Amino acid sequence: MKFIKFLLVGVVFGIVMAKSEALSWFRIQEMFRFQSFHMYGIIGTAVVLGALGVAVIKKLKMHDNEGNQIIFYPKAKSVVRYIIGGLIFGLGWALSGACPGPMVVNIGYGYLTMTVVFFFAIVGTFVYGVIKDKLPH
Amino acid sequence: MIEFLTQPWSWWFSGIVIVSIMFFLLYFGKSFGFSSNLRTICSASGVGKKVKYFDFNWKRQAWNLVFLVGAVIGGFIANQFMSNGDPVLLSEATISDLSALGFSRPNSIQPEELFGWEALLTLKGFLILAIGGFLVGFGARYAGGCTSGHAISGLADLQIPSLIAVIGFFIGGLIMTFVIFPLIF
């Protein structure tokens, strides 16, 4: 039962992806063509409010529900992996019009062909895991 | 109220809901990052015995798989009970650009040319979905995160690596949109 809250917040995530139209391939195209503020507004609002909230959490050393201090671990320093990995991700994002979250929301929405996209995203992750040590990071 | 629920939500309201999800997860000691699930699914399928990258206690990530199931249900609810059935509110400029590539005016939220069953049954249609998914899954793990992990959580924490990753997302997205699309569509 401790998982029910994660199920519910996942439902909210699915609903907001659908209601914001962020799950639409068309909207992702519109974003990459800089023809609407919509997607930038969504991400920008989340980032600005998120940055304010994270700053407050750090300043006040706030704790989670189990009493542990909320800690933000700095991500490993590198340029290569973020640029190349990000670029590969971006190619796929524009082609399929979906990042991993919206893929599964699309499946629930009724676009069952998105299952193919999601399946191959798992395959892509698997292949990364196999050849990881041969890639520059 | 009914009208609010069935109409598309504004960008600012959607942004507030998304960041609220991030804070909700932080309060429960978790971090918002959806593509970790792809690694977790690989690990749960048992490949950790052969590939070190997937050899970890995936059950600690079970909460995120539950979140994923919730996201599927949320998509279902949004379509069944909260949709007015209107096509996506796309800008005319995008409609015109896409029509030059052979895409018809949106009559739902996804192009039938890519996500219809007929498209999937062609080699080209299948390859587009398969390669698109593969690149997302491969790139997300290579970059250490996707839109939720880098563009939302990472940027909110003012992490330089996340900024670099988001720049990478855009370089890739622009190459696909402006260089590769005219070649394949």
C-alpha cells in the first residue's frame, strides 16, 4: 500500500502530459521549429518554480517524510557524454515525438503503436548497457 | 469546472502541475526521472547476470515502475473522461511546414501517418518508430537522464551537466527536424 501514492502521482503525471498536449508529436515538432511558446512555457515554468523550491529546500535543510535531509547529488562532471548522449536522445525525441514518459502515456491514451517505440527504447537502453564501457564518457 | 477539465491546459498551469510532481517525489525521498525505468525494466528481466550495468537491486526502483503504471492509467483517464476530442492546438506555421513534408492537418493529437496501424505495417513506418525509440532509450542512458531528469530536475538544481544535456537534446532535435526530416519525408 505504500506504493499507492506513487501510482496516484503517476496518474496525475499522465493526465498533465495529455492535457498539456506535451504527449503530441505535433507539439514536439512545433517546439523544435520554434513556432510556439507552449512547450517552452511548460518546461520554463517548471524549471523556474523548481529552482526556487530547490533553493528553499537547500537553504532550510528540509527533510523528507522519513526525516532524512533532502540531498541533491551533483551529476558526474563531463561534457562528452552529455552532449553526445543528449544529441542521440534529441534525434529520437524529434523523430518519435516522445520522451520516455509521454511514450507510456500515449499507450494509455490509446495510441497502441507507441508500444513499439517504448519497446525499442528498452532495447536502446539494453544496448547502451552492453557497450557502455566502449563509449567515451 | 467540467470545461476546465476537458479543455487543453495552459502552459503555466501544466508547468505548475509538473513541478508539483517533482516536489511530491522529493518529499517522499525519491527523485523525478522517468527514463531510469528503462534500465530498471532491463534489470528486472534478469539481464543483470550477464551485463554489469543492469546488475543492481532493481526492487529499490519499484516505486518508479508503479509511477509508470500510473502514467499509463492517467493517459487512459485523460482520453476517456477529460478530452473534448478536438485536435491539438497547433500553430498554423507548423501545420504549413508539416504539410510541405506530407503530413495532413492534425485531426487528433498524433499524426496518423506515423502512429496509425497502417503506417506501422510498412517497413518505413516501422523503422521510424523503432529507430526513434531506440535513440531515445540509448541516448537517455548515455546522457544519464531524459526530459524529467535533466530538463526539469537537473535544471531546477542548476546542474551544469543537465544544461549541457539539454543543449544536446536540442542539437539532436534540430538536426532531425531540419536536416533528416526533409530527407525521409
